[in-house]
Amino acid sequence: MRRFALCHAESVSRVPDPERREVARRALGSAGAAVAALSIALAAYAAHGAGDAQRDTLQLAAVLALVHGVALVVLAPRPGRRLGLLALGVLLLGTLLFAGSIALADLAGIAPRLAPVSGALLALGWLLHAIEAWRS
């Protein structure tokens, strides 16, 4: 009887996989919308507040963030398996690191050392999404 009670208590305390996936989808979609909003602010700064030398680079970071933010908003609500959610998580991380490192390079004078790694994360995220799309 005690064994049953322990097993039952453990199963009740666990969040079922579909529920966790739903929370992850909502979080990724919300994060995508926030990234898109920040990209608009960055584009506005690039157009109106940045110097000539910074404008192009900041606009590149803004466009990249906007495209990936919208992609997250569109793709996150789709039902999928763990690989699909992992792909979107990698896309979010890659977007934040890539656009962030480009923006920091221009705004704070910090070398964009994360750009190659984060660019690879973006490519990996899209490849993982392609695999998930093929399998679905």
C-alpha cells in the first residue's frame, strides 16, 4: 500500500508532457513577440539615433531579430514533438546571441565574438526544425 502511495504521489507531482509542451510553446511564442518588439525599437534607433557607421549593422541586427521573432510567433503554437520545441529554443537562443552581439558591438564597442557561434545556432535551429517538419 505504501508503495502505491509513493508511486501515486510521484505521478501527481509530475507535470504531464503535453502540459509542459504547451507551456513551452506559449513561452517561445511570447519570447518571439518580445524579440520582434525589441527589433522594432532597435530599427528605430538605427534609423534615427545611430551614427552613419552604426546604422547598417544595427539595421541588420534588427531585421534578423524581427524575422526570427516572427518565425517563433508563427511556429511555436504548432503542435510538435520535443525536437520541434528544441529547434525553436535553439532559434531563440541564436537570435538573442547573434542580434545581441551585433548590437553590442556597435553600441558598446565590444567585439562580436558570439556572432559565429550564434550564427551556427541559428543554422542548427533551422535544420532541427526541417527534420521535425519532415518527420511530422
